[in-house]
Amino acid sequence: MVEFHVKFTVYSMTVVIDGLCKIWEFSKARKFMDEKVAKPNDCTYKILLNTYIKKPDFVVVKEILRTMEKEGWGINVKSYTLLIKHYSTFGKLEEVKRLFMEIEEKGIKPDVHLYTSMISGYSKMGNVRKASQVFAEMTDRGIVPDGHTYGALINGLCKAGQMQAAELLLTEMQSKGIHITRAIFNMMMDGYCKQGNVDEALRLQRIMEGEGHEPDANAYNIIATGLCKLDLHDEAKRLLLSMVDGGVVPNVLAYTTLIDICCKKGNFAEAKRTLSEMETKGIKSNTGTYNALIDGYFKHGNFIDAKRALSEMETKGAKPNTKTYTVLIDGYCKQGNFVKAKRTLIEMENGYCKKGMMNEAYKLRIVMESKDLIPNVYTYTSLVHGECKSGKVDDALKLFNEMPTKGLVPNVVTYTAVISGLSKEGRSDEALRLYNQMIEAGVIPDAAAFSALSVRNSSL
């Protein structure tokens, strides 16, 4: 057999990696790069970086960024845009803050897409003042905002309740001839409804119709939710039922609002009929639908039905979220079943931490403390492990150091999580110090602790 020895150049290696990424063979692309058939360049790293941002796998993203920095390669505007967009989407707001500081420190000049991502990111963080400053800076530099840019800022302003400022931007869009989407009108209507100002929301609906946008199921649901906030449940129900007469097909949000109205009135037979009708029409119930049922059952003292709804929710593939467990915990506490309430919290918190969903995990800890259910060593260990898994070792160390102030003693699992996190970041001296501290504290290391000590940050 004749053997052919192909010598890869950095260009050909990059082409292969790009091809593998396009067919979603991420592991093969990374393994091929690890084999170092040629020295990766700026373009090679960025293809792999952008792929793992979109995947997303933020642990690998951090490894690639560290390697790029070590090799002297910078991140371009496109990569920053993707990073901010995806970090914002997945609630990793601390990372978004860090990227904003990095952009400012490096003096990077954003394009319209990066500016839009920054405005969206600040808005999601609740910092609309900074989002507005970025918007002003963008226009001062002569970069023309598009509909997405306006939408990002309007969304932030509406969520912050700054409706007057949002109205000014809407007027500006109209004067400049920028197309206003139905989604932007819905944002504005939602902002007014959350303030209990349904009349203003209806005024916007009329303007929206004048612009050629017929109200969709979301628009109907926004107005109905606003009416519910004013305890006008019958009017909300009539509005939602009139949607069908207007030729609009109800969506899961509209059905969920109807179910919620029935549950608040204690009309569970009608709530179940609505759920059945919804599923018959091929509309799949979601977490919000079951949250409405569980909350209604608990508030009317139907604890058995609430637990049954939780079981049904899981069999139908709707995953419980923080609100679900907040409702459950509140119900257990009202029953006087504090043991069950605490066990539920710890189980859920541990689940979030394992998935790296730290914002949700911290929300649960706030719920726990508000119910006088004191976090224990297992709670802290879950949080520490979650932070390390997310690559935020310094945050894990803060939690670790907070434990003694709460009268809690870290166990071998807690120590191992932090030691592993430090080792993976190449902070072997700190890892060794913590390992020795564990022994001095009388905590006996196991095989996992020793193995964590020997881990080194893998280079790409």
C-alpha cells in the first residue's frame, strides 16, 4: 500500500477546522487543532471561539480566550459581539460587565452590531443609564442606529418603567422613517401594562394597527395580563376569547393566562378544560402553564392536586424553574412542613449549580433565607461547585471564605471543588495551599481531592 504524507499548512488546517465546525463536529475540530499539525493563527482561534460561543460551551470559550491571550492574539469586534450577545442570553452578566471593561480598556471602536449588543447587554443588566450613554456615544461617532439598536434600548427602558424616554425613541424612529416592528410595539404595550396603564397600551395598539400591524396573540395576551393586574379578570377573559373571533390563533401564553384566571377564581374544572383544549389543538403546555396550576392549587389549599400537577408537568417535559419551586416552598411552609421545603430547595439549587445556572441558584438562596431556611454546608458546596464549573473560581473562593462566618465547616467535597477550579486555571500554588489547609483543618482528602490537585490547565 502506498502511503501519502500530507503536510498541513495553517491555512489548510483552518479550512478543515472551519468545515468541521460547520457540520457541528465541534469535538473533532478541537481535537484536530490540539494535534498541532500546524501552528494555529488568529483566524483559526476565532473560528473555534465563535463556534463554542454559539454552541454554547463557556468553559471551553474561557480556555480558548486564555490561550489566545497567551499566544498574543486579540479578539475582534465580531467575537466581542457574539460573546456579549450569548453571555447576555444565558444570564452571565458578570462576564458581560468584564467584556465591557475590556472593550473600554483596549480602546476598541465598535460597529453598529457591537454597539447594539452592548446596549442590549446593559439593558438586560438593568443599567439603562449606561445603555443610553452607549447609544449617545454611538450617534456622536456618526454610527447610525438601526431598528435592532432602537429595539434593544426601548426594551431596556420599558423594563425599567421609563416609558416617556421609550416614547421619545419611538417618535424618533417614526421621524427618521425607521421601520417599527410589531415586537417593538408589544414591548411598549407591555411596559405600560406593567405600570397598570392599560389605556396607554390600547392607544399604542391603535397606532400599531395604523402602521399596518394587526395585533398578534402576544399583543392580546399583554393587554389581558395588564387587565389581570387591575383585577379585571372577566374583562381579560373576554378579550382573550375575542381573539379567535378576530382570526388570531391563541398561543401558549394566551392559554396560560386563561388558566391562571380560572385558578385565581378557584375554577379548577374550567382550568383543566382549557388545558385539555389547548393540548387538543396541538399547543404544548409549558412551565408557566403548570406554575399557574400549582400556584392556584396551593393558594386554595389543594396540596394533593398541586403535587399531582408537578408530577404531570415533569412527565410532559415541562421543566420546573425558580418560580415553580418558590411556589412549592411557599406552599410547604404554609403547611408547616419546613423539612420538605428545605429539602426541595437544596435539591433544586444543586440541580441549577450542576448546570452552571448560577443566577437561578442564587435566586433560590434568597428564597431560602426569606423563609428562614438557613443555607447549610450542602447549599454552599453546590454553589461553590457551580461557580468553579462556570470558570468563576474567585467567586467560588468568596463563597468558600464566607462559610466560616455562617458557622459552616467546608467538607472534602467543598475543598475538592475549589482545588480543582484553581488547578484548571493554572493556579497550582493556591491549590496546594488550600490542599494543605484542608489537612490542617482535619478534613481527610480522598482520591478525588488528590486528583484535583494534579489537574493542570489544558492548552489548546
